[in-house]
Amino acid sequence: MTKGVKICILLICILLVSSVILVIIFNGKSENNLVEISQDGKIIYTIDISEKNDKFRIDSPDGRYNLIEIKDGKIRISEADCPDKTCVKTGWLRSEEIPIVCLPHRLVIKFADERGKK
Amino acid sequence: MKTERLVELSLLTAAALIMFVIELRLPNLTAIPGVKLGLANIVTVYAVYRFSVKETFLMVLTRVLLGAFFSPNFSAVIYSLAGSMLCLCGMIPLKKIIPIDYIFVCSIIGAVLHNTGQLVTAALMTGTTAVFGYSPHLMISGAAAGMFTGLCAKYILKRLPKKFKRRNENEPDEFT
């Protein structure tokens, strides 16, 4: 094994260990209630999900849709006509760092920044 | 380009495309966007170690662009393009210091770079940096997928019949 290979393996190990640590940190549940929904980089909704249960539809400019469900202070995409359905599988939004994304529709649901509330 | 080499490259592109199409039919098992096995990248890794820089780029570019015809959504081609180009830019210099026996190391780095390229594209497309929250997940899945593709490429490189290999290892690459 040459020196170059060893350095590469070391780099990969560092990357993997830090990734595992980050995954664990990111898994924490958020207490924030303010949620931002953005499409194409523009924030289209800012909702307080603790207020009421709701179901609504977001149509993307190219005629496709995502159904958003808010229930008991949680939010998720309950239905979508994107090809991969990853956004639906993501389930309820829980972590501050990990958003729900629907890449084909360029839709992102995430908790609003704490700083942005003021 | 010699006809022989052209045929070889075309065959490999076709093989990569078939793997790409087969993989499209497999459902995404995880809830994390962008996690894929990347079967077609077995061919990419193989090509990096076997062909010249120009030939590799040509082959991967052809595969990505032709793959767009099979993709359910056209924007996917932008992600693959960004990912595969960044991956090649990392792997081609690395093959100088990583021998074939450790090809999976090179392939892991390539896969991680591939996912990085796709994440940056996703951030640009959605216009938010929130997607980077998935980066640790994608690094881990990329490393696993890269390990797999790298090992596959290693065994292909080692087991391919002699006739298929470059007859003389010192023969200069035509396009470098």
C-alpha cells in the first residue's frame, strides 16, 4: 500500500466518522413551530403548524402538484405526482437541519430560521 | 480514434446505459433524495482506469446525455452531468497515485464527489441551502455505493480476457 492510498483511506475514514456524528446530531427533534415552504427559491408560505390541522395543494409552475398535510403540529407531503415520491417517503418534518425536499418540483419544506422570526 | 477503440467505447456506453435503465426501474428504498447505487458508474470507474482522459470524458458525457431519454424527468440530466463531471475531475488525477488493487478507494472518492456535485446542483435548483442538511447521509451512502462499484470495476479489470486489454501497457494513449 503506497503512501497516497493510505492518505486517501484516512481522508475517507475522517469523512465517514464526521458524517455519522452529523447524522446523529441532525436527527434531533425541533421545537420550532414556524415552517417555511419554498419553491424555486422563493418562500411561498410561512405557516405556524401548531395552529390548526390543514390540507392544501401546491401546484408547481409546470402543472404538477404536492399535497401538504398539517396535523397535530406536524407537517408532511402526503401525496405528490413526482416520479420518485421521495418527498412523500420522507414523512413528517422533524429536524431543524433536514428539510423535506421534492427535487423534481423544486419544493422545500423546512423550519424557519429562529433569527428570521424577530 | 481507431475503429477498434471506438467500438469498445460504444459497447461500454451501451452497457452503462442498460444498467442505468435497469436501475431506474428499481424503487428508491430510502427516504433520502439522491441515494442510488449508481450501477452505471461501474463502467465509469472501469473507463477511468482503462482509457485516456478524453475518451473517458466522451464516454461518460454520451452516457449521461443519452440517459436523459430514459429519465422520467428531464432535469435529472443536469444532476447527473454535474455529478459525473466532478467525479471524473477527482478520479482521473487520483488514478496516478492509486493502483488498480485499491481502485475502490478511488471509486469511493469519486462517488462522494459525485454526490457533492449533485447536492450543489440541488441547492442551485431549489434556491436554498437547506438541502445541505442531507450531505452527511449522502456522504455515507456515496461511500457505500462507491465501494460497491469500485470492487465491481476491479474484478472486471482483472478478469477481462487478455485480448480485450491494452496489448502493451506502455503504449502511449492516442489522445493525451
